Amino acid sequence: MRSTRCRVAGSVFVALLVHAGAFAQSLSSPTRTQCKQWDDAYLSTFQTGLTVCAVATLILPFLFGLLVGRLSWIAAAPRLRIVVVGLVVVLLVELGVVALPWMVGFGWLWFSPIETRYFDCIPLQFGAQGLFRGLMGAGVAAVAQWPTLTYLLLLAAAAAGLVAWLISEFVARSFGLSQRARREGA
Amino acid sequence: MSQKIVCLGGTGQMVLHYYLQLYLLGLIGHRFDAVVIDTDEIIDSIRRVQRLFIDLQYGNAPNQALGIEIPTIETFRITSLQGGGSALQRLTDSADASITQSHPVRAFFDRETLAQDLKEGLFARPALSSVVSLQDLSGSALSAPDKATVVVVGSMIGGTGGGLIAPVIDEILWQARKADAHLSLRAVLFGRYFTPDPGRIGGDENRFLSNELLVLRSIREALSEEGIERFYFVRPSGETDARNPDQEKKGVHLPWPDPGDARGERNPVWEGAQALEYLLTDTTTQRFDKFEAREVREFDPPVPVSAALQQLKKSVQVAGRLVDKSVAKRMVHEPWLTAVWGSALPDLYAHFWGIAAREAGEQERAGRFPSELQGMLRTIWQGRKGEPGLRQLFPDLPRSHKVRPRAFSKIPWPRSQDAVRNKDLFNLLETTARRAAATLLFWSLREAS
């Protein structure tokens, strides 16, 4: 019963947000300058998200192992925890930076400099910079490139995961069990 | 003080089956030497634990494991009966029944007894124990050091137990006299504690009562002077259950008593195991002249069923996780070794790996030690195709509580003692891995919390 109520309230909330967006859209169309500003702001947020994704995938598996290793079998599995942490980080960043704007619009928290009317910029030619200073998708609004953004997050997490794994193996080989066994066997 | 258990026949073996479980679960703290004597096969569960104890050997003595002195198990199957054949064949060397007309064997055994096939034991015919001899036992099997406590366990209604209890006690006393050793000799004796399958034992239950009387009288009259100091008599009142010899021989997932059955009265073999522990550890030195006064009628169970069940659940699950979660493999890749697993377990692991590396000659070859160790853990715990492992020694239980990795850092793992290590026992990477696996499982079972 309670969950049904929550679901109804959530649906109403999302509908209101969408309607608010539509209402705002009907008010006035964004100018090219506004579109450029919002696009740059979104790109900047995404790049921060990408960095967070990579750094978190690199660092969190170690912290997860160190702090939770005694309590969780996943945290006590050096390779598995890199994969699990990487996937969770990608999922959260994807949700927070790529998916949520499409679901609830802009204008909140880290998207406060961007208005929901940014979506109206998608069909416009406003000189969008594109990803990585124009290397990818120049001329296309960044928010419209969500599949590429998703792949980039996955790629960043995979690369960071690989580095985390290499560091983990290096530390384990240098100071871990095999090294202790080597000393014992010497 | 040394403690020795002499288990006779199928009943003695079943008591040892439960007693070994209690030892492996850490509920019995002291070590002991067990001797099993039977005319039938040694049950598989005892063989599995015997193998585990062999794998645990670390020093020169068979009972010297890493960080603990472990029990030893010697098993003797009376070889004079191996291959089966009827009692007549064994006694006269002829299968021809007409020979009894002129053979003195007819004076001692009736036709039915002589026709009894001895392939699977003496079938509640203690008189047939004269067919067997104790020559098969090694010289030291029934000897015990001065001031040792020796407990003989067997059924008075069975053929092997009933027939061998008195001769074995006599042999123990003779060995003690020879060595000028003073023993505290005790016994757990089983009366009629099960209902035989109809037709399996000729003469059925009437024979049981007669066997009981025969054995008790022979002990009282022949051995009461210097013989049994104390004894406990297991003889349930009321209805008894049937036995399942085939299941017992496999020793796979045999059930435990219910938690409400504190002394295990509804499981006579469990009661026997409790009595065994009580008699082994009881320090009463009072001697009674009258044989009947030596019977222990009541005792507080040394290991209450509910406590044992609690420990069983913990131990089995911790040891199971060691295998299921591939702990030996995952530890190799762990950069936070001490934070996750504590310091003692990695030290112990590294000790065995180091031995393997040293014996293998080159570190590269020993690189497969972790996977070899994990394989051995699985083999010892779960068994191989068709062969049960240590897990099957214990009852089958549903998973009841969560085991986290920290359970392993709480175990007081033994410290390496390279100075006392018998190097001949660790000459191959595979044997080192097997001994390491046995040690890890043994400590996981005994110290799980």
C-alpha cells in the first residue's frame, strides 16, 4: 500500500517536472549564446563526472578492501572488488550526469547553472564545442551525445580498473603472500 | 596423562565415529589414541579421519601436528576372517557339513552357528570369537603407558564386541603387567540397544539377552580382581530403533540427536560417546570391591547436544567457506593481506608455500602451490567422485548463519615450527599442499567461532 503511494507520488513529481519543462519551453526559445553557455557547463560537469568515475574506480577498490574486507566476501576478493566497484561507480555517474537530466531536467544541484531549456538547443546549430575540445561530436549538443558519454564512462572505468588491478597485483607480489613465501623458502 | 580408547566391533566403531566428530569440532580438548578392532570392515568415516590425522603430521611422531598433539587411530580388521566363508570352513578347513559327524567342533557349536557366513562379522555369536585370534594386532596396539586411562567400548550383544571384550581386556592387563604399568581401565558397554532386522540374526533378540549375561559374567568372574575399574552400561529402556549397517559402514551424514535430547538417550551411540568422554576424563580414583558398585549410573554429559549442535553449525560453515570461497587462491592476490585475513593465517600459508618452494627447488614451480592447495582443500572437504570427504562425516545441515572473512582472522592459527618439522613428510609439492590443506581445515573446524 505504502509503496503504491510512493510510486504515485513519484510519477506525479516527474510529470510535474516534465510539464514545468514544457511550460518553460513554451515561454521562449533559448538563444545561441545561452545554448553555448549551457553546453559548456554540461560538458564541464560531464568531464568532472568522468574524472570522478576514473579516480573512484582506481581508489575505491583499495579502500573497499581495506575497510570492508573482513566483513564482505566481495571486498575480500581483490579482482572481483575492482569489477564491482567500477560497475557501481559507472552506474552512479551515469545516473547522476547522463540519465537524470533526461528524467527530471536541469536546474538542480550540480546542474544549477543549466536550464531545462537546454534540451531545446539540441536541434540548433550554436557552435557546440564537442567532447575533448572538439575531438568528438563537435557541433552537436553534448547532452544529445548520451550514448557516447556512456561509452566514455565505461571506458574510463575500465582503464582505471586496469590500472587498479596492475597496482593491486604489483603490491600483492611485492609485499603479499608470495613474497612472504619467498622469504620462508629462501 | 595418556588416554586410550579401544573400540570393538560395529558398535565401538560407531561410538568412535561420533567421538571423532566432537574432537574435530574442538569440543573434546585432549588427545587420545584410538584402536579399532573388528571382524567386519572399518567404517569409511573413521578411515577418512585417520587419513586426516596422517596428513596433519608435521614432526617426527605420528601425533605431532603443527601447534598441537593430535590423536592417532590404529585400525585392525581381523584378517583370519577376511574372504568370508562359514564358521565351519574356518574351523575345519572344509565346507562339507558331514565332517561335523566326526569332528570335535560339533561339541562346541551347533549346526546353525557353524553355517554362519563370517564375511561381515560374527552376527551376535560371541562364541565364534574363538575362531579369531588377536595375533593380528601389533605388539603395541593394546599397550598403554603407566597411569594411562584406557576405555574399552563395545557391545555385549554383538558377536565381535561380545566375544572380544573379555579377551581384549585380558590382553590389555597382560601388556600392562609386562610393562609394570598401572592403568585405569574403564568400559562403555552396550546392552540391547537396537532392534535387529527380522531374519538377519538367527535366534534374534533372545540371543542378545544371553550374550549380555555371558559377557558381564565373564568380566565379573574372570577380570574383576584387577580389571575394569568403572563402567557405563548403555541399555535404553523402552522401544529401540533398527540399525542400518550399510549406512553406518559408509559413515555419510549420520544424524545427530535432537537438541532437546540433552544426553542423547534417544541415540544410544551418542550416549555411548558421551559416556566415553566422561570415563576418559573422570579423575575419580575410588575403587570398589564389588563389581556392581563400579557401574556409573548417572553423569553430566560432558558435551551437551545443544552446545555441540551450535559448534557443529559454526565449524562446518567456516570450513565450507574456506573451500567454497577459494580463500587459498584469493589470498595470493590480496594487497591488504593482514587487514583482511589477520597476520597468523598468511604466516601459516606462507610457511607451507615456502616449504613447497624450497623442496620444489625453484620458486617458479611452486607458483602452482595456491591452486594445488585449493584443490586439496576441496578434495579433503568434499571428497572426490564417489568418495565422500570430511564434510560428509558430519550431519547434513541447512545453512544457518553467515560466515564473514573475519571468521578466519579470529582463529588462533598455529605458528610455524620449522625446527621440529620432519622434512621427509614434505618432499613433494603435492604432499606439502595436502598437509597444508589438512592443517587449515583442522583448525577451521576446531576453532571456528
